Amino acid sequence: MSQAKPYRGRSVVVAFVLVLGFGAVLSRLIDLQILQAAKLGEKAEQQHHKAAVVEGRRGGIYDRQGRILAMNMEVPSVYGVPTSVEHPGRVARDLTRVLPVRADEIERKLRQKRNFVWIARKLDPERGRRVESLSLRGIGTVIEGRRFYPKRPLLSHVLGFTGLDGHGLEGIERRYESTLRGHSRRVILQRDALGRTVFPKGLSELGPHSGNDISLTIDEVIQYVAEKELLDAVNTSGAKGGVVIVMEPTSGEVLAMAVNPRFDPNAVRSLSADSWRNRAVTDAYEPGSTLKIVIAAAALEEKLMTPSSMVFAENGRMLVANTVIHDHEKSGWLTFADVIRRSSNIGAVKIATRLGEERVHRYLRAFGFGERTEIDLPGETAGLVKSPEAWGERTLASIAIGQGIGVTAVQLATAVSAVANGGWLMKPYLVSAIRDQQGRLIAQVSPQVRRRPITAETARVLSKILESVVREGTGRRAAVPSYRVAGKTGTAQKYDLEANAYSSTRFVASFVGYVPARDPRLTIVVVIDEPQGEAWGGVVAAPVFRRVAEQVLPYLGISTHAPVELALVTTG
Amino acid sequence: MRTGIALAVMSLVLLFVWERVDVVRVGYHIERLKSEKAALERERDELRVKLSGLTAPDRIARVAMGQLGMVRPRQGQVILVKVPAQTPDPTGPASMVLGLAKFASTKRSH
């Protein structure tokens, strides 16, 4: 018994210690789990969960053959944490060997009393890899989206470009901003003690919505041909610039839209807004004699004229409301077809006078002048067609020769396509399909008829006259060997605002036509702004039409009408 | 009986712990794969942009004419021959057979 007492005493002590210990643990547990539960839970949430905004990828832009014209790429941006950089001077010297930033500028940033500074943004991936390989303390890289236009200036006026924030600012990029833009999404990530992401919280928050891809009606090769030939013509003639549009006349699909001067959408920050304006849709010009196509169509449709109707051309000089109208070639009696073939101003004025103001105005509007074509590009102008009430004494005569009216190149292409396709005015368009990132078709654009300004018979008769313009008239230099071409030249004086009169030295030379004339597959409009020297449309613009057509026709597999004698044919 | 219940409870606890550990392990694995996927996608995009730039028509024309000494075919050297069996695609390029015709009178250009 005497030995049991100390044992019991020890047991009591042990039990007491255990109870005390467990009691302490329990009280701490109650404190942490119940009393401080809300506060600590919030703290843990902050430490383990990281909210991140993930940007959805912007959709790409492709040509009609699926070739990339614009796409987003994830590229590195380099940042610094100045508080973690021990030797800013040395780090700056190391970085300047890799980055396109001066050492003193990097050092200045790294000496700032801030937790974060950008050193260089949206770099080439190679530069990012080289920065990472330096393993500099306080320097890191993050991935950001950057828009790339791999074909550089090709189609730049149509594509447009995006800003630093990735939003479309011009062209298709702007017009289809809501289609192309990816939707950003806030994602909650779980992190472990080392800061690594363990698992996204909730499967629905896995990723952002990417933007949709856009397929254009443009063909990259045709676009290249159009831009190259336009550039050559502008350089050769010393012109200010120009426009070439290649359109499929039966559908209104734009195959090429070249605007000169060009720009590189990858580097727009140094350029002015003037250089990226798409003049094919934003600028109206006086079309000159190309507008005689509409006057002729109206006269034929109204049955006022037939190709053999006679018109007296006043031997090259006629007075209209105290203004003398000249023909560049003096003529007496001409047939209606000759008036168009020789581009007689006096003949056109007489035909327009017979039509009268109301009918001329009605046909101009029916062919789409004075209203937007609704092509899917931003900034389109309606041009300028005044209503007859606002016309002066000379307006009808001016319009008959394509002056005193403002049209865009795309309006002209659409109007002439109506003659080419048998009388249907089509809506021109650039986007043919929209697909999601999995390639599923979301929307497909079909050709759309706006109205029918002339009958098929009028179109057929006019087409024959326009063929003769190229065969034996003012448009001979547009002739493509072995193909029938129909078209019309135009040379318009530009209005000099300072002199308040038409300039005698500044012209717009143009040619508009289609080929093959009997089964038109291409409508081509060529506009050359202020060519120097011989500025006639038939001299400056018609050869561009020929050079574009003779390259594009074989590319599209459009056969000639002429029989050929073959000695040997190889295929494949 | 009690031992059985204890074992069952213990098994359930262990199963729960194993499941939690496995979720974390799979989470790490998924994150690693996602990083790999993102890196591969970046590389793919980089290559696509590079390919697109290299196949640009102006570059091909420059290389063909400047470095390889190629010339544009002269008038009459390229002739398209209609093949009735083929349905021409109104939009696609060269949907007809492209024939290279040699005329007896046409000398080859170099």
C-alpha cells in the first residue's frame, strides 16, 4: 500500500498535465475554428486563391484560300521589380544587349522606388527567351497578346489594325471588332504554399472565350498582283496615289482592293491617319468619262438611242450655258456607239440633254451613286449626287462627262458590274464566312442583289459597245490578248479649291472594265490620282487593267475565247 | 463487429485522404500539361506567322526573279486548256488544267 501512493501521485500529475495540455489545444482550437473562423478563413482565401483575368484570344483574318492575313500571337513583355534589383546599372547593361531599349533608360526605370515597372512590351519571342536565359534577379517576363500582319503592307487598308489594348481601330479589324474580339474572363486559381497553381476553382472557369475567325473574299495572290501593278503605275507616272479594285461581277465579292500609298499595319504608330485611310471607300472623286457608261445605259434602257442612232458632235466644240465643251477629237456626225467608243463629251452632253435631269438623276441613283454601297468597311462615303432641284444650268452637261459628281471607286466597280452581270446591282462585300476557334461555321455571307437598274438586253447591247471601246476606241491599251475585254476610260480634271476652278494640270485618270466580256468573271477599276505628263485614262490606267487581268485570268483558270494551236501540252 | 466498423471507418478516412491528395496531384499534372500546351501553341503560332511571311507572294516573286533567275512567262507561253470533265470552281485559282505550251517558233527564255 505504501508503494501505491507515489504512483497515484504521479498519475494525478500526468493526468493533470494531459488535461491541461488538451485543454490548451482545445481552447486554441475553439479560438481558431470558431472565434476567429471568419477572419482566418478570409485570410486563407486570400493566400490560397488568386484571381486572374485571362484574355480571350482575338480571332484571325484569312483570305479566301485560308491563308493568314492577321493573327494574334502570345509574346513576352519584360518587367522589373526595382526593389529586388541589387545592381541596376549592371542589370541595365545586360538587358540592353538583348532588348531594343537604351541602358540608361532601363537603369532609370530600375532606380525608381516602385514595385513594378515595364521595361519593354510585346517583344519578339526570341528576345523574351534571351532575357529569361540571363536569369537576372528582379527581372521577369509575362505573356501578352500581340497582333501580327505577316504579309506586312499587303491589304493593309482593308485589314486595318489594332491598338495596344488589342481593339480594332481601322478596316476589318474595326468593323468586325465584336466578332474578332475574345472575351476576357475572371478565373480563380488555387495556389499551394509555394505559389504554384493547383487547380482552377470550378470547371466552368477553365478558360476565356476566344474571338471568331474571319474569312475574306480577298485572294492574296490577286491582291498582290493588283498592289504591284498599281505601285508600278504610280511610280512610273509620278502620281500621288491610286486605287485598284478587282471584283467578281456576278456576286459582288471583292477579290482585291489595292490602295496606294501603302503602309505596314505592324508599325502604325509613326504614321498619320491620312496614310491608312482606305481611299477606295472613303474618298469620292469626279469620275470623268467612265460615268458615260451610266448615261449610255439610261439612253438605251429608255429606248432613246440604239447603237446606230446618230448624234452630231458639233465638230468638237459646243457652248453650254456660257461654257465651251470640247472633244479631244473633232467629229461631225457620230453613231451612239461612236460617242462612247471615242468618248465624245459633246455627244454625251447631247444624250444626257435628251434624257433630261430627272431621268439622269434617277439612273445615277439606280446604279448606286449618291448612296453607300454598304460594303463591310468603316468610313464609307456616299459620294455626292445632288438632287435635280439643286442643279444649275451646267450641271446636267457636267454630269454627262463625269464632272460635278462625286463617286467612290467601289461605287464605280459595283455599277459597272451591273452592266457586266446582265443588269443586277450587287452589294459588294469582303467577309465571306465567320468561324469559331474549332472551325465551326457561324455565319456565311451570300451575294445580295440590291436592285436591277437595267434589263439584260440593255446590258448586252451596252457590253458590245464597251467591247468596241477596248477593241478600237480610247481603251485599246486595256486589251488582253486572246480575251474579249469591255471597258471605258476616264480622265477628269480635279477641282482646285484655291483657284475656285478646275485645274488644267491635275487629273484623275481611270479605267473601268470587265473580262471576259461575254462571260464576265472580273470587274477591274483602276484610278490613278494626279499622274504627271500624259494623264489620259487610256494611257495611264488602261495598261494597269491589262497587266492585272493578264495575270489574274490564268491564275483563276479562266480560258481564252481564241482557239490555240498547240505543239505540246504538259499538265500537272 | 467493432473491429469491422473501426476498419471500415478507417478505410473511409484513408480513402478520403487519398482522394484529396490525388486531386491535388492531378491538379499539378493538369497545370503542367496546360503550361506545355500553351508553350506549344505559342511555338505553333510563331511558326505559322513565320511560314506566312515566307510564303508571301512578294517574297516568292522576289526570290524567284532575284535569286533563282526566273522570268514571267511571255505572251503565248501559258495557255489554259478547257477540260470538259472538270467542273471549274468559280472562285478557286487554276481550277482548270494549266498547260505549258511550247510553240515551235517560241524559244525558251532563260
